[in-house]
Amino acid sequence: MFERYTEGARRTIFFGRYEASQFGSPFIESEHILLGILREGKASLNAVLGLIDVGAIRAQIEAGSTPRPKTLVSVDLPLTDECKRIFAFAAEEAMRANQKYIGLEHLTLGILRENCLAARILGKQGLTLESARKLIAGAKEQLEAAASSRSPTPAEISAASTPAQEVPETRRPVTMRVVIKCESKILLAYRSHFGPPRIGESILIRNAEGTGESYRVQDIIWELSLDEAIVLKEVDVRVVPEKAAAKP
């Protein structure tokens, strides 16, 4: 479903899942996706759309939400129908702009096309579908540059042994235990400063004899935010054999 999504857009979905768990919601709703967009877009999209006061937006969402106990981040939360429509609208907006990828800007436009809490909150910030389209079109090069920013390769991830103080300032040190699973069997576990590999990425997993097999990342159960000081948390990454992944 997310093959055309940029790395930032995929992280947005994970952040949305995380936000839903923090609100104790049984579903991932439009407002959780909006919080994910604001979290991921703070270095690019937020400034383009004038969404500077993120705290005020969060406060509005909290005021409109029913207080519930937090749920475990490992719990798989389904998308609401409105979120599914938002994703469909985002794909349409990418096609409308003649862009092959789906990014944060398209998800935002998808929200504005749906009658939902997130759209109403953006409306209170003075943002409409047409105004957002104009702002995004005017910052096309800036947003495309942000969408194509490079992420570490699997080799860099697995070999990561850089002391925390030497990690680039743009990637605050986060240590986590990454567990890669295939057909319920744990294939590899390692600690990394850079988080798990990306969905759709090919990774090579070696055995004790030194031979290896290529796998395609199918799903990431939970991805941690890189701007939080979370230590030794566990992330499950599901993979399928590369040959199997290539079959139609």
C-alpha cells in the first residue's frame, strides 16, 4: 500500500500509530495522522503552510478527544475509513501534481479533502484546500528536496557503532534493539542508532557460516521517533525472502 510513499510519509504513518496509542484510541484517526505530519514536517512542510504553532494544534486535538488509558505501542491499530479515504485522496493529489511519489504535502491535501476533525483544525489555522495547493506548488522544489533526502543504508545501519556524541546533530542518538522476523522466526537482532530499515528495502541476513540470503522488508511493527531520548526499546521488522517478494 505504501510503496510510492516517501520515507517521511512512511514515518508519518508510524508516528500516527504512536500518537493513537498515546491517546488510547482503538483506531488510527485523521488527527493522529495530522500529528504525524506535523512531527515529520517540522523542517519543511510546516513552514511552507504556516503551521508554526504545533502546540496549539495538539491542544485542540486533546480537547476534542476522549481521555483513555494509553495502549501498548506494539498493538496493531487499524485505520479508520476516513484515513483510508485520506490516503486515496493523497494519491490523487500526487497524480494531479504529476508526481510519482506520495509525500507529506499530499497527505495534508488528502486531509483537507476529507470532512474530518483534522481538516477542521487546519481550517482554524486559516488553511483551505486551495490555499494549501497554492503554497505547496510554490514550494515544489523545496518539498521535493526534503522528500528525496537520503536515509542510511542497511549496511550502515547494521555496522553502526559510532559513539553517541559523534552521531550527526540532525539524527539525535537513539539506541534500540531491532529484531528482524521471517515466518515467526527471529533471524537477526542488533542495536542501532539509526533505527530499523525501511519498508520495501532489501537487506542481506548472514548466517553463522557466513552465507546470506536477501530479504525484503514487508512491515515494521513500530518505529521510534528519532527526536526522543528513548533507550533500548524493541522494534519488530517483518521480512519475506527476496524471491518470494518478487512474485506477483
